[in-house]
Amino acid sequence: MLADVLPAAPAPGVEVVMCGRLLTSGRLSIGLGGIINNLPHMASQRARKSVLAWIALVVLCYSCARPKEAGSFLVEPYLQLGSAYSGAGSLALLWHSQDDTVEWTVEIRDGDSWKPMAAPSAHRVAVGGIAPHKVWMSLLTGLSAGQEFDYRLLRAGESVFEARAKAPKGPDQPWRLVAFGDAGDATSAERAVAAQTLALDPDLVFLAGDIVYTNGRVREYRSNFFPYYNSSSAPLMRRIPFAAAPGNHDTVARNLFWMPDTLAYFYYWSQPLNGPLHASFAELSGSESAQNRFRAAAGDNFPRMANFSFDYGNGHWLVLDSSPYADWRSDALRQWIARDLASAKATWKFVGFHHAPFHSSHEHAGDIWMRTLSDVFQAGGVDVVISGHVHNYERSRPLTFTAGKWTLDKSFDGATNTHATGIVYLVTGGGGAELYDPRQSDAPSTWQEFTERFKSAAHSLTVADLDGRTARFRQVSEKGQELDSFTMTK
């Protein structure tokens, strides 16, 4: 038996990725020395051949887990808002490379010629369990609001990548949003939702947390995220800017001894660094050297990128980290939210975070602690809250929540009456991970009073078309079927 030849005390192992999926959920203890030493003592030639075949498979899988040594990119270029995003005229372009010193240049097409951008910068990711590599960033400037543009990358003077992208829309332009969460689980449903997103051709994509499963690791981004949204077959992120809120599967695992490549959210995203510094978001564990390596790789992103705000089109976005460690009862944090919303001049106000405060699912029924911010959202004039965590689609009636009680606007139907009194809470957690509570879809007696729609039989995404004082929302399944629709006007 194979177990008879494996060492009793496993040697330090590696986590294997094969064909983009984890071969095991934990560490694979190879112990090749112990196996090979036992080969002569095996009773049959068949047993020896079986074990040799197993060793070959392990070696093959391990080689698949290593970063590619050839080629220009570990991860091809993708668009982000950027740490200093200020509106329609700029975007950040990121890509990942080997840990080398090759010179990079980024250019934007200007008529019949190419115009160079400022020299790109890089931060080095050198943490345990993965090969050191670099994350590059180039600021794309001088963009015309809402216009498409071509860009290219040169490596050592040679053009190695070219794509067409969308510049952010301005406040007077109509724009399309796609939102979903709980996606990066390397499933066929994730791929199908990504394909629907590509077909809808949005201007902005918002991810409502749980960007990658299971622990927000570098290797999980490489196997479960980038191949689904940033490849030649799914060219989303190279064309459309993505923004994201961190979820519990992205940032709760903070022990850098056990998982030194976790918290990759802080390496691989570039989002506005205008949020508050608060101790509840900054806790880490693990050795001092592991923490120092993480902080060096994350730079200013940790912990500030946990919370931020920005304007896109005629919408204002407040993005929050809702994981259990966050102290949203803090007066300082509540005041920051209040000031941010009060200063926003956009027509529409969105709040995005992971843990849904109002939902009817049996799963995660108790994870509703973000209700504590409802009064601040209401005072700040928020229109829609977008969350995930619950793996389905749910829409609330417009509601006001005060002193533990909700008041519902039951006259709003999103068709004949489109003026909402209260906030509409959307759960759009069907982005690819296993669905929750499908039986509840057809059992309204199990829903809370505030729930207007509940769809858990299909993975899905939210699409919103905003034009002036009208916002039209649809929920679209992984197969392109419309599951829900409603309109809001002001």
C-alpha cells in the first residue's frame, strides 16, 4: 500500500496546483527520499511501478505550481482605479513579472503615433512559499472621459502586449455597472458569470468581497482569479477597471507563519488610499520577519486600502471592510463615513461591502453586524447597498432601520412607482462559489418581511444602467436569463 512507504513524519510539503485547480486542500507531503529508499523492499514490480508513477505525477504537479520562467508576464496587464484616483482622466495599469531588472515602457496611442506615460514603478513581493516577483504600476493619464483608447507595453524596447480599454465615464455621461461577489473559486459558474460580464461590456465592475477562495493567497489569485478575468479568453480586466471590497476569505486569515502568501489583496489591487487608519484593520500574527516581509510588499496599501471612496460617472462609492475584526462602532470610523457621504455631490450614492446586513438566507443568518451603520447610511443619503457573503441574489424593499426596527416602503415597485423611501439592499453573492439555500427561492414564507426578491437557483450578477436621475437594475443569470429588474428615479 502507498501509505506503507510514506514517511511517518511528513516533511515540509508544497501546495500543488494542477490545470489551474488545487490538487489538495492542504499541504502535499512528498517525502520522496523515504519512498525511493523503500522501493527495493516492495513485494511486487506492480507496486514499484505504481509508486514511480505517483512520484512522476507529484513532480509534474509541483512544476505546474511554480511561476513560469519564460515569457514576459506572470500576470498580464489589468486596469485599476489607482491609489490616487481622482476621476475620468486617469487609470492605473498593473502587471506582474519575474523578479528581474528589465526596463518597461507603457505607451498610449495618440493618432498615428504612441505617447509614452511616466516611467512605471514596481514593488517587490518576497514572502514565504512563493518565488519573489514584482508588481508593476503605470499611471495612464490624459484620458478622455468615456472614450476608448489603445495602450501597449514594451519590455526592453520590444512591444509585448497591446489592448484597447475604456476610460472612466464623466458625471454627465451614462454608464453601466456590473457587480457580483463570492466568485474566485475556480468553478464553471465563475467562468460563466465572467462570460456574461464580458458580453454586457460594462464601464465598471465591482466585486463585493470573497475575491478568491479560500484564504486570499497569492497562489489562489493565480489559479482562481486572474485566469477567469484577465486572459485572452476572458479579456475583462485589461479593458475595464475593476474595484473590490475585501471579504472574509480575502483578509481574515492573518497568520503569516501558516500562510505567508495570504493577504494578497494588498499586493494586487490599486485602489484609492483615502480611507481612515484604524487599529482594528492592522492586526497581524506570525513571526516578526514574516510580518516585515508582508509590510514591505504591501507598502502603503496595508491597512489603508481596506476602506476607501471614489466617484465614478454620476455615482459616489463608499467601499468598506466588513470582516468581524472591523470596529464599526468606533466613533472615529462612523464620523469618517458621515463626512464622506456628506461631502459627496454625486447624483447616486452606493455603499459596497461584503457581509450583507439584510437578507433572508438560513446560511449566515447571524452575520448581520453591518446593520450598526444603517443610521449613518440613511443620514448620508445612500441609495443602494451592495453586498455578498450570502451566495445568492436578494433584493430588499426600500427600508429605514432605526433602533432595531425597520420601516418599509411597500409602495415602491420599481416599475410604476420608482421613487424609493429608504435604502435598497442588494445581495449579489452568486458570482461563482456554491449557491446557498436554493430551496428558499420558492418558499417566500421563509423570507424576512423586508425581502422582495430571492433567487438562489442560479449563479448571477447585477447590472445597472445609470443615466442622469434614472438607474435601471437587472439581475442576470450565468446563462443570460433575467431574474429580476427594477428602476429607481430621483
